[in-house]
Amino acid sequence: MSELKKQFEAALADSKKLPERPSNDVLLQLYALYKQATEGDVEGKRPGFTDMVGRAKYDAWAAVKGTAGDDAMQRYIDLVESLKD
């Protein structure tokens, strides 16, 4: 396993043990970077307006479309580190 992948796995574990719950915007960023790092670009149709949570997640993920997996992993790691302080 690469060093980046190890750091990413550690950041995933750390994200569940943060001292306080991040804002919804930050949670959406974490979700989007995680999905981009693990699955690549968002696919499929955008959820309808009645599914506000699904739509927000889709939009957040779509905002990082085109980001390389390794870059998304590093951004996820950096964001979790900034939340631990």
C-alpha cells in the first residue's frame, strides 16, 4: 500500500473521531473528496429537488469532477488535519 493510501486510511479513521462535528459544508467537502478519491468522477443523473440531501451530495461531488484520485486523497487528508486542531 502506498504512503498516500495509508495516510488516507488514517484520515478516514480520524474523521470519525473529530473533537466536534464539522459544519454541513465541510461534511459535504469530505464526502465529495472521499467519493472522488475512491470512485472517480460523479456519474448518473442529478437527484430531483425533493431529495435535497442527495442533490447536495451530488453537487459537492460534481464540484471536484476531474480531480485525480491522488489529489482528492491529499485534499481529504489535509482537510481532516485542519479539523483536528
